[in-house]
Amino acid sequence: MRVLVTGGAGFIGSHIVDAHLVRSDDVAVVDSLASGRREFVSPRVRFFQTDVRDPALREVFAQERPQMVNHQAAQVSVNASVQDPIHDADVNVLGTLRILSLCVEFGVEYLILASTGGALYGEPARLPADETTPVAPLSPYGCAKYAAEQYAALVQRLHGLRACSLRYANVYGPRQDPYGEAGVVAIFTGALLEGRRPTIYGDGEQTRDFVYVDDVVRANLLAADRRADGALNIGTGQATSVNAIYRALAQTTGVTMPPIYGPRRPGEVRHIALDAGTARERLGWRPQVAIEAGLAATVDWFRRQRQP
């Protein structure tokens, strides 16, 4: 299968690329390298350094003629979206629209869209939230991702492009940016290994659904194999507090320094966990990596990156 992965030099995207290579798929990658890293991309793929909003992207589609597009490129920070909602919408809505238009123009058969479950449902009355939970985002990021989902669904109705929106919980694991705006596991791990005190925004009792990157990659491959469409939650259904994550990482790294507590950030939800029952029924997907094992593997990867 000819696959084009946008954001393929990024945290999740690069793992998806590797998984397609294991299956001997023919893979091309588009990434602006604004946050992705070139060294994460295998030399076995064709790499195009360009932004999904760049008109030059059409030349990539014309050259590659992908059968499937996996659209992982995004602005991923809730806080950044609150600070600059126009930029967030430019990347996550207009960038997705450009991808969708090119998919139609060049006859792409199937599209996977990386969406969000963690920021889409706001503060649900009942947890874990399933796909019938009312959409009520608290941030521009959640609004933009939902708009992108709706455009993908519209293009399917208008042009027949099958599209699946995978609503991720809080994904963590190797290759996540420890200096970015998103991903507390990576941020905490990087700080602890460098002897710095991480900052927890709020009281730390806010809860998230932490899902390991390998499980997310499996969901993407299963969706590609089954050509699922519509929106599917990808999470564990388990809520874990940010304080609990910090304690677990401090124990794993052997560092005992307390965190710094800062003011709660606007736009961030208090409690969220995702019911992935629909993904189980339609994809046969279940999370397989327990959080203890996932955190240990993540810390091990970060430690190895620090070795000369």
C-alpha cells in the first residue's frame, strides 16, 4: 500500500511510519520539522520537508499518488491554542482542508485523521466518555479538531473518500518532546532526568486518560486494514491524576524533588477518560500496555537518549 503520513517526523507519526515499514508498505512522509525531528524518520521512506498549508504539497501528492493518507500533522497544544486561536485554526482546520482537497483531487482511497478525545468533550457528566457524549470543548484546539472531523465527514458524503477520525486520549511514550507545550509524561521525565523541578499547573488532581503510543499505532493500523470510518475513541477508560503520574515518574527515575505548582491553565479540562468500546467492536482494538509498563519504557528511552 502506498501511504503518505503527514507529521511523520513527529512523536506519534514517526511510530506509525515505522509500523507501516514493518508491513513492507511504500511510505512517504511530509513534515515541516517545526516540532518533528528528521532523525526519527527512517532512510527507507521518501521525506518531504513542507508544511501541510504550503501550496507545494500538491506536488507531493502528484508525485506520490498515495492510496492512503494518515494525517497526524497538527498544532497539538491546548495552551497554545488559547494564546493564538487563529494559528491553531490555520493549522488544524485549514491545513486539514488542504489535505482533504488533495485527497479528492488525486483519488486517495482512505484517510485517517488524528483527532482528540481528551479536549473534545469538555467536562462530561459521565465518565468514561463515549462517542455519543455531547461535544463541548473548552479550548480552541478542541473546536478546531472537531471542525476538522466534520470536514472529513462532509468530504466523505460529497466525494466518497472514506475517512476515520481517531479521537486520542493523552498519548505518551518514546520520542515525545520533553520541551514542548503538551505531554506531561515527557515534560516531567525530561525535567527529572536533568535535575529540574517540573511545574504542575493547578493542584495536580486533574485526571487524564494516558494511552501508550504503541497502542495508538495499533489502532491506526487496524483502522487502515478495516477501512473504518466515522469517529472512534482511542483510550484506556482509566483516569489517572497528574500528581499520580508525577509520583510514579519520580519513583522510576529515582528522583525525590517535589514539583512546582503553578496556576491552572485556561482551556484545560478537569477530568476526562475515554470509553473505547466502539473501537473494540469495530476494530478489535484494546489497549495492551499498562501504565506502569508504559512509564517504565518511556523513562528507559529518555535515559538512553542522554547516553553519549
